[in-house]
Amino acid sequence: GAVVSQHPSWVICKSGTSVKIECRSLDFQATTMFWYRQFPKQSLMLMATSNEGSKATYEQGVEKDKFLINHASLTLSTLTVTSAHPEDSSFYICSAMGTGVAREVTRYNEQFFGPGTRLTVL
Amino acid sequence: AQKVTQAQTEISVVEKEDVTLDCVYETRDTTYYLFWYKQPPSGELVFLIRRNSFDEQNEISGRYSWNFQKSTSSFNFTITASQVVDSAVYFCALSEIVGTSGSRLTFGEGTQLTVNP
């Protein structure tokens, strides 16, 4: 249990276009989802935290108008990179936390990670 | 604010050597969790271990072992008889409870482990 998927796994787009990345919890209800960004040879940096049905909370320095996060259901959160530029090229990883059948999901308040989406902006 | 430090940026060993990855953390909370993750070249994070702040018992899982020392705020990870497949970036992370139902995960900078044949 506790599987998180992301789609697409990789995407290439032209500068100025918008890209949407989906994050789904497959076997549990994700009350909270997190979005991270990882540049090459760097660590994961938390971008924002979203709770189902409410607005996302963004970390300092992350532009909320550029990185739109929607957490409309208990199994889906989306990250839209608007007007993408080459400097937005990165590896985006989501994680989810919530309730479900699997004991480890609720017992340890743990985040479960998706496989990541590699974004390249030309 | 919480902080995780992995002082070793890169480690290179020869296969079958033992290797220890260091992790030092800072937090003001008395209740927290510590994690280790492996990130192979594919990018997907692989969960290795979780330890809560009240459990200082060391753990061994196959070739992996972890040493949690609360007195020195360290949570070190040792791979015994390393193998080429162990080559990856390893992250130490600290989770603290935020509010009534939230948690915040802070990652260290990661250690790139290369195991040469």
C-alpha cells in the first residue's frame, strides 16, 4: 500500500508555455500533499504544502502565481508551471500523507513520494 | 528551525568495503522522526528507514545498519560489504510535527556514494 504516482514522468516544453504535473495517491486518501523541486546535484526543496479543499501554503521565495497548486480531491493534486522558462527546468517530486488502509500511512504521519517528473524548458 | 547536515558530499569506495554516511540534525522539538532515503540515477526516492525520537535502539537490516545517538544529534548509516548497486545519492531527513495534523520534512544535502568494482 501507500503508492503515489506522477504524470508525466518527463516533459519537454517551449519557453512561455504552461505545464501541468499530476500527483495521485493510488491506495489511500491524501489529506496533505507536498511539492518539492530538485535541481541537479542538489537536495529536495519544499515548494508548497496543500491540504485537500484549501489553498496551498507556499514556502518563502516560491512564486504562487507561477506555480499553481490545486488539491481538489483526496487522491489528486496538480502543479501547473505557468509561463515556464529554462530556469524552471528541474525535477519535481510530490509526496502525500493521509489516511488509509495501510497501517504505516496513519501510524507514522509519514510522507510517501511519487517517482518524480523531469521538466525541461527549451 | 530544523536543519539536517550531511557533511560528506561524495564518497567513493571499492566493492566489499564498509562505508558510513554521517547525518547530524538540529531541532527544538522533543518529538520528531528521522529518515534515510536512497535516490538512484532514476530519481525515485527509495525509503530505507524511519526512526522516532524516543527510540534510540540501533537497527540492522541485512547489509544496512543505523546508529541513532540522541546525545550528539546524529543518525549515521552504515553499509557493510558495499556493492556496485549501492551507488546512489543518500538523503537523511528530519520530520517534525506541525500543528495538529501536519508534518514538515527537511532534507540534508545528500551524499553521493560511488561503489567501484
